[in-house]
Amino acid sequence: MRLKSTLENYVFVLPAVLIFSIFYIYPFIQIFHLSFFDWDGIVSFRDAAPVGWGNFKEILFEDSIWWQAMWNAGYITLIALIFQNILAFLLAWACDREIRMKNWYKVIFFIPPILSEIVVGMAWRFIINDIDGANIVNRMLVSVGLPNLVHNWLSDPKTALTTVALVHCWKGFGWGFLIFLAGFQTIPRELYEAARVDGANAWHSFKKITIPLMMPVAVLVAILTVLGTMQAFVLILGLVGGEFAGHTSVPVLRILASMRGSSRFGYACAQGITFGMVLVIISFIQYRFSKNVKA
């Protein structure tokens, strides 16, 4: 009976294991294998020249454009961690209070994340990108008497990356909002009532009850924000309109450029492996930090 029960359990798990192996494990093994070859994606793979660790050495020590793209992704992620998550936290805290039309706010705040990234990028490109004043932002600046601030926000290297980061925050804050709101709703209201009886004001309740109990949720949102933002590229394609993306390039776009621009599929695979290892290291550091927070 025990053997039968064990076999039944494996039968239920087997489909998921097969799907995971076919679509995740096998492609990873193939990508790792391809990263040791100089393959253009056209000739037979059997004719590809082996380069050993040459692709990885080029990425680590010679490809400054790749590390610039990594820095760009890190900058966008930092803006998202600060601005996007603070905004999501405050809006979730407000909607957890007894305010009018809070159910409508919940729906409105979740609209941006469910929109298509390419559509959002193209829409914001229309809103902010022409320096001749034909876009909405520049028209507003002119109408309020600030024509000197009219700017081509996506073409200027000084403002393009920050503009992309802010648009990304607008697109993604709804996910953090929902997670924070779910976290707020798990806090027992009796704790606030007991604190009020003991003479605590709203600020003391927020500092001594809300923040400590929401720290695990904040760490979860931070991890998801880092992993999601570091891999963002569709929104940038919609905003900038090119796979190389110039001064707003990010790692995924550099991988795409290696495949489509220079036909270096082996090098692109090595970039993907390197990028994956960076994300694993970041995730491990955040995981260790989250354990210390929970402790």
C-alpha cells in the first residue's frame, strides 16, 4: 500500500517535472553548451568553432557596453526600489484605511500592470518625446509658463535613463500595491485598538506595529522588484524604439543585439548565463537579508 501511494504521488508530480525539464532544464543545458562556441546561428552547429571560456572572458574583461547595460539596469532597479515601492506602500496603506471609493482606487491602481508593455511604451513615447512642444508634457510646461523646461526627454542622455525608470515605475507599481495591500489586511485590527487604549497615537502605531509586521512583505516586494526590473526590456523597446536602445540599453537588449546585430549566438548565450548568475547572486543576498529581517 505504501509503494502504491508513493507511485501515485510520483504520477501526479510527473507532468510538472516533464514540463519543467523540457522547457527549462534542457534549454539551460543547451544554452550553457552553446556559450563555449563561436556560432552565428546560420551554419550547422557541428561547424561552429569552439572558443572555450573565450566568450565569458570577453564579457568580463572586454565588453564595456555590456557592463554599461548592467549599470543601466541597476539604476532603473534602484529607482524602482525607492520610488515605485514607496509609492505602492503608501497607496496600499491609504486604501487599507476607511476612505471613500477605496474599491475604485484598487481597480485603478491595478490597471497599469495588466496593460501591454509595448503599448504602454509607445503611448508614453508619444506623451513625452518630441521637443517641438507637440507632446503632452511639453504642452503642459508651456501652458504653465515654463517653456524653458521643454525637453526631448528620451533623446537626451542626461534624462533618458531616468525617464525610462519613471515610466517603468508607473507601469509596475500596481503589483507591489496589491502585495502590500494583502499584507496590510493580515494585520489584526485588535493590535491597533490595544495600542490606542494604551495611549499610542497614529504615528506610534504605524512605527511600532505596521512597519515591523510589514517588513517580510517589503522584502518579498523588493526581491520581485529586482528580478522583474533587471529583466525589463519590452517597455524600453516601446519607449526608445530600437533593440540597441542606445544610452538606455539593458542586458536583455544587449543579448538580443548580439543575436540580431552581430549574429553571435554563442556570445549571446554566454551573456545570458552571465546575467543569470548575477540574478542568482542578487537573489541569494536578498534571501539572506530576508532571513535576518524575519529573525
